[in-house]
Amino acid sequence: MTVTSLSAMSLTATSPMLTHPAAASPTPPVGGVDTFLWVIFPYICLTVFAVGHFWRYRYDKFGWTTRSSQLYESRMLRLGSPLFHFGILFVLAGHVMGLGIPKSWTDFVGISEGTYHLMAVSIGMVAGVCTVVGMAILIYRRRTVGAVFSATTRMDKTMYVFLGSVIVLGLVNTLVANVFGEYDYRESVSVWFRGIFRFSLKPELMAAAPIGFRLHALVAFSLLALWPFTRLVHVFSAPLGYITRPYIVYRSRDDQLGSRAPRRGWEKVK
């Protein structure tokens, strides 16, 4: 055996670049429960979300509404509704940035890790608190105002439980990941989430995530499955037809319509 072959064998045995990837970084085995929770369950929820909205619009158009209760009470609604809706919009924008945009992209445009976490804590916490306070006001209003409570269905109550759990868990995870801990969800949870839409999930990333992030993901996908059967469908409604519809023409009535005199109490006001 030549010196050259001995050197090549020694390099192959000692160099980490030439070792088998599985030997260098073994992937922990994923059990059946993790496969169901982080591969099958998300697709079940997304399928129910899509098919459920189609069914709801096809067979329950008149039920596609917010079921507004503004006529029953408006004072607390004027305070709680803007807090909740504006807060949830900023929370959604934060999720789009944190889950949908890869970490390499923010690094490329010059957003450092410290700047990103500062934004997540400051803007995210303010938006989260506004959302929680607004939702608390709306739930208190719905429970204490008799007419509003009478118009509350079982599905409304179920929806509030899931929606409130998602929001509270998200706030806790923001504190844990950015204030009290150093867990980088952008290297694990975000990668798993983007893999859903590429059909390339990595369940081992979620299996190794902290329990708070796993609960947040499970409750959020459960809420998506529940979504088409609640008043949350109004999110996908917009008065676009108002822009193109014809004007409503108001015409004055004649002094008397027909030959019959109006009944008492129905005379025209002059």
C-alpha cells in the first residue's frame, strides 16, 4: 500500500466533510404520534378550512355574517372592537414576518438578530396586549349584556375558547423566546411551517420544540378547522360590489296613491 493511499484513508476517516451525513448529525427518530401531529393533522385542518368555506358559501350564504350585536349595546363595543381588530392585524403581520420570511432574508436586508427580537418584543407585545384587552372587553360585554348573551350560540363560545387560547399562548411564547429564554423559533418552527406549503415537512423540528410552541401550533390549526363554521367567516367578506353597484334613486311620492283614502294613522306627514 502506497503512502498516497494511506493518506487518503486517513483523511477519509478523520475529515467531517467526508463522513456520511447521517453519522455526522443523526436525526432523532420520529414516532407515529409526532408524524400525526406535525404532518397529518395540519393537512386535515387546512382541508377542512378550505372545503368548509366552500360548503358554507354554497349552502349558507345568508349565514355568512358577523351576526352583529351593535344594536343591543355600542358603548363597550366602540372600545373593545377596535382594540381587538387592530391588535390582531398587527399580530397577523408579525406571524407573516416570523413564520413566512426566512431568517436569511432578514439578514440579507440588514435586519440583525437583535433588531428583529427588539421588534418582536416591542411591537408584538403591544399588539398582543391590545388584542387580549379588546377580546376581554368583548367577552365581558357578551356575557353581561342580556340581549347580546341571548344571541350567543354554542359555536360562538367554542370559538372564543380556541381564539383566546391561541392569543394567550402566543403572548407567552413571545415572552419565553425573547425575554426569559433564547429559543430561536425561526430555525425550527418557521422552517416546519413553511414546509407545509412545499409538502416538505420536518416533524422532528416541532417534536423538539418547547411545549408552549407545540400547543400554540396545535390550537391554531384546530381553530382553522373550526373557522368555516363560526362567525369568523366574515374575515373573507368585503363590500366590493358596493363600488360598482348602481345608485339608489329616491323619488317623492304623490300626495295620494290610488283612489282609496289612507287608513287612520297612515296619512302622509306634511
